[in-house]
Amino acid sequence: MKINKKKLVIGNWKMNIFSVKEAKKLMEGIKKGSLKVRNTDIVICPPFVYISDLMSLVSKKLFLGVQNIFEEMNGSYTGEVSVQYLAQFKVSCAIIGHSERRARGESDTSISKKVARALEAKITPVFCIGEASRDEHGEYLAFIKNQLSLGLSLVSKAQIGDVVIAYEPIWAIGGKEAMNSHQVHEMSLYIQKCVKEMCGTMVMMPRILYGGAVTADNAREIVDQGFVDGLLVGRESLKVENFLGIITNVDLIK
Ligand code: PGA
């Protein structure tokens, strides 16, 4: 299944939901609220163990994603999850290279393979990048460029439009304040420039999301004035009302 090119809001539940009942209640609430949504695709990324319980709630507006996949398709890899498993559970995308995984040792090489595996399996990779801090000399820009070129090194020009890039400054993730929309716009332009340098100007551009301390109050401005295609949301995706507030505000954008 492929998500079309509307605005995209992804909720990453991380490791915060602890019963099937709670997972279903949350997804059902979001599904109900999604009925009024017109221009926005919604993706929920629960922990793997809830995927099969939630697949019956997938709709034309509400999709399922996962928080990670393994970098090989099959073999003797105890405890890993192949991307091949996912289509049968109606999973349409996979977060790859989230900073919380990078912080625990996930390498750029492994991330690049995961992005390639996802594309092979027709699962949309949500490839995460972001700097830990900013410096006056703009070295963070070179850092972002490097993350892009390493993570996308196995993606062909024909495939690049199928990738979603989630830009998440690490200092904003889990923090109190999101990056301002002006800075989001700058980064979105910079990411597009890097992709064009890597793949040429004729390719389809990947969609670009912003993530880090997104709330219902800042969502609309970030997407509208930051010129991004959507949002990757952590904490605020864990409460139906808050997550729907974000989605509704993004959906209002013309
Ligand atoms: P946050 O997390 O929305 O809780 O800041 C964002 C993320 O980790 O993607």
C-alpha cells in the first residue's frame, strides 16, 4: 500500500502503550476523528506487538506504520523483524533511523540498508535525520548533508520520490519548544537542495516532515510557514484529543 501525496501526520507511540485495550482505544478514537479529515493522511506507529490487533482499523485516511525494521530480508537473525512481514498486516510505512535508535548505536550503514529494504518491499521509509546542536559556523548543515547522503546512498533516482524525510532536531525532541517555522523552512529548503545535488533536479522530491515538540498549538504554523509536508509526533500522539488537534489544524491548511 502506498500513501498518496497529501499532508502527512505520523504518530510514534514509542514504548508507551502497555495493553491491547489501550492501543485499540487510542486508534479507534483517532479513526473516529479522522472521518472529518480531508487533506491529511494519518499514520500510527505502535509497538510491533499491537500491529495485528490494529490492522482492522486501517482505512483510506488512517494507516499503520512501524518504529523500526531490520536491514536484511530473511535469515538467521534472532529477534529481528523483516520488512517482508509487514504488508500482510497492512503496514504502509516504517520509521528508520530515529535519533533514539541512532543514540543506541544504529549506524548510517544499517540505516541506508533499512531504507533500501523498505523500498524493495513497497513500504514507505520515514528516514529520520537531525542535528544534536547548532553552531555559529553552520557545521550542522554539513552534518545534515552527510546524514542524507549516507542514509540515502542505496536509493535510486527513480525511488527518491517514494522516501519521506523526517527532519527532527534532537534538541527539540522530547523538549518543551519546537523549532520556529522560519528555521523549519530554512531546513526544508536545505534538504531539498541536498537531494537535488545528490539526485539531480529532475527527480520527484521526497516529502519532508518536521518532528520535535509538535503540539496542536504549533502544528499549523510549522507546516504552513515552515513549508513542510507534515509532522512526526511523539508525546502528543498518545492522547486522542491532542493528536486530533494536531491533525485538524494541519488539515485546515489549503
Ligand atoms: P516529541 O517526539 O513529539 O515527543 O518531541 C518527536 C519524535 O521523537 O519523533
